[in-house]
Amino acid sequence: MSNTEFTDFGIENIHPDEKRKRVNDLFDSVASNYDLMNDLMSLGVHRLWKRYAAHISNVKSGDIVLDVAGGTGDMARKFSQRVGDQGSVYICDLSYEMLAMGRNRLINSGDYNNIKIIQGDAENLPFQDNQFDMISVAFGLRNMADKQQSLASMYSKLKYGGKLLILEFSHLVINIFKPLYHSYSDGYIPALGKIVARDEPSYRYLVDSIKRHPNQETLKTMIEQVGFSRVCYHNLSGGIVAIHTAYKL
């Protein structure tokens, strides 16, 4: 673990150990409504973002893929179809309840044959070095207590020539839409959390965590600093989310 003294938890600055505990408790709490809330919060657009991320992942038959903070298995199911029977997909998440929801969904849909579920911390991934052809993180990096340590751990677990793909909320680049976007996120999302999930504080945190997350260029630099090469990003929906890709060379 990193010796970082403070990290962000929404608008607070807290000790990394405290963030790990709070994030784990938060996602255990919201697990049962997680997928429904994603649909409602993004008006279903998160499905298009994830589909596009899977498309540009270049995952192929026989690959070994790790989906970090994979939660309820959305990305894993997409990768599972691409790697086929000769490949495998690992979901690693800190939250037991999120993994339990994902396992149930995968079993019910029949998409479980080549998917393995592991509970673990992104900062110290419980896998061998140089194991994976591709590692993805979809909407999970901003919740990690030490993002730099997590990126370094992902770097070590990738094979040489392997690809990192990060899909995450980012910073809107179309200024004219910023007031509307902030009004939507600050008002609608916590209210939705209160009404649907009966958990307004958790969804207030999620909004604040997006604001505190590094912007596109800062995250690009962070990825480069742990050793990745050919780091690039492109914005989706005007920068509401961004996809960063990088390689271990």
C-alpha cells in the first residue's frame, strides 16, 4: 500500500484506510440497486459507453482478461463473448455484495463458463505478474483509495504487450453544457438515490467523487508515471466520460 497520508472521499480528505472501508461499505449497501440506478442516472447511455469500450478493447479469442472493480459483471460478460471457450475473464472487486450480485446475474444469464470471480483490492491485485492480455476498469478508478498504486498494480499484472483500458467519468469539455450538467448531477442524481435506492448520501458521494477525479490530461500523466506507454484518451458525450488506453511495452 502507498504511504499517501490523505485521499479524497467526495468532498472530504480522509486517510486511505478509511476510504477503503467507506467505499466497501457503500458498494455493499447499493449493490441491490446498482444496475437499476446506472440505467436511471445515465438514461441508459452507460450501456453504449460500455459497449464501445469493449469494442475498442481488441480483446480476441483465447485472451485472458481482468476486469478490475468489475462489480455486477457488465463488462465481463462482453469480454466473455469475445475470449470464447479458450480464454477467460476474471472479475476482481473489493465489495462482496457487488460480486454476489454479479455472480447471480451471470449464472441466471448462462454467461458463467469462462468467468472467474475474485474478491480483492485493486491496489494489491491477487494475481501473478505478467498474467493478463488486457485489464479494464469501468467506473471504478475514482473510488480507489490510492489511484497511483492501483495503476501500478495493474501494470505489474499485465503481460508485456498487454493493454489497459479505463472507462471513467471525466471533465466536460463543452463549456456551454456545464451549467446544465452540474445542475443535473447535483440535483437529479442524489434525489434519485433518495427515492429509488433510499440512500441519498451514497449517491451524493458518487457525484462528488466525479468532481474530484483527475481530468483527462492529469490521468494520462498518472498512467504514464507508473510505466505505461502509448497512453491516449478520447472523450465520449463531450467529456462526461473518457476512455484512456495504454500498453505495457
